[in-house]
Amino acid sequence: MKKESKVILQYDYIAHKLMSSHIFISPHLDDAVLSCGDYIKHLVNKKEAVKVLTVFTGYPNAEIMTEAAKKFHKLCGLAEDMYKYRCEEDCAAMKYIGCEYKHLNFYECLYRIDKDGRSIYPDFDNIFHFEYELEQENSAVIQEGIMQEIIKFDNVYVPSAIGNHADHLLVNLAVNVIMHKLKGKLFYYLDFPYCMFERCIDQVNDCINKYQKRIMSVTEQELEEKIEAIKKYDSQINMLFENQQSMIEVVKKYAYKFQLLEPAICLLEV
Ligand SMILES: [Zn+2]
């Protein structure tokens, strides 16, 4: 081997060693991109190692489908194979951003049942709280599943559960329990679009005041790429934003909420 190529190989090895690793925990198939898509793209552009871990991607068979779940499927305009379709949307978004990803295949709140087989969240309109008692066993299993995936990463990004969605709360609480075992830094991200809702202003402020605020700048190009990545989650856009144009407006409003001249996201360092 020529001396020059040996030096380059050594340089690559050192660069790889210096590269940080990042894992974004996404409760559902869209949360990480909605909340941090531009920052994820920013890290990918810096050649950092980035992975998105989506927790609730599992799908029960039709016989045990709750009424609440059927209502949700109808709202998304999707039938029984909804999760297959949503996983494909996610694959397209991840491919577009250029990061690694994994689906943990746990059931989201509308599909979760207690030990007696009863639906834990039987009402589609009442999922913005956490059923501590009924969720104990599910929480323990999900906690373990998340733990195995995130333990080795230098930086772990977790939803702060703004909006109190049961699944976001479960992920947030699960990581809080295991955080002392993590080797890397822990950051909370603000759950978008919930963090832009009028009803969530106090919760956002409480969160920001409680932790160390880190404003992470991204480029306009990375913001545009976030918008393109969100468009891949076609089944969710109308439900979350009414239409694509209002999605773009709210995404931009959030990106310029923290500093005037450059788009950014707000992270909270624990
Ligand atoms: Zn979500």
C-alpha cells in the first residue's frame, strides 16, 4: 500500500471515530420528521450517523380492532392495511432525508388492551392523557425495547410530550425511567404541530423554563427539505393541517419562532 493512501485511510478512521451518533425517538410514523426533519437533514449533511426509531408501527388483526381505531383509519382515508401504507410513507421520507431508521412495531394507544383484553383508550377523542394503572405492563415492555436501541448513542432525542398524546407521554416517561443508564446526552424536542397549538402554550413555556434551551440553526435549504419529507406522509397531512398549503405555513412559522434570521429548532438539554 502506498504511503499516501495509508494516511488517507488513517484520516478516515479518525474522522469516523470523531463523528457523533444521533437517535431520534419518534412515537408515530411522522413525529421525528415533523418536529426535527430539518435538523436531522442538517446532521446527515454534516455526515453524522443518524437514526430514527419509530415506536408505534405495529398492527393488530381485524378481529380485535377497536371502534376508536376504525374511526382513526377512516379519518386517515385508509383501510385495514393502514400501517403497511404508513410504513411505506415513512420509508420514502427516510430515504429522502438519507438517514437510517427502524420500526419497533409496538401497538399505538388505540390498539392497546389491558390484561383483561379491554381497550385502554376506547374513545378516539380521549387519547390526550395517560392511563398509568392500565399501561403498567405495556410501559415496561416498551421501555425495554427502546432501551436496547438507544443505549449506545451519543445523542438521544425524545419527544417532550407537548399536547399530552398518550403515546408521546408513554415514550417520554419510558425514557425518563431509563435515562440514568444512557451513555450519551439526552435532549427533548418540542412535539410539532402540537407545540404551535394555542392550548399548549403554557406547556411549551413550562418545558422551556425547566431545561437548558438549545436553539439549533438549520439552513433554508434544509427547511425546504423538511417540507418535502413531510409531504411523503400523505395520509396524515389533511388530518393534521387540513391541507398541504397550511402545513407549509405552520412548518415555516415554527422554524422562525426562535430566531428572526435563520430557521431553527428548539431542543431542551436535560
Ligand atoms: Zn405522534
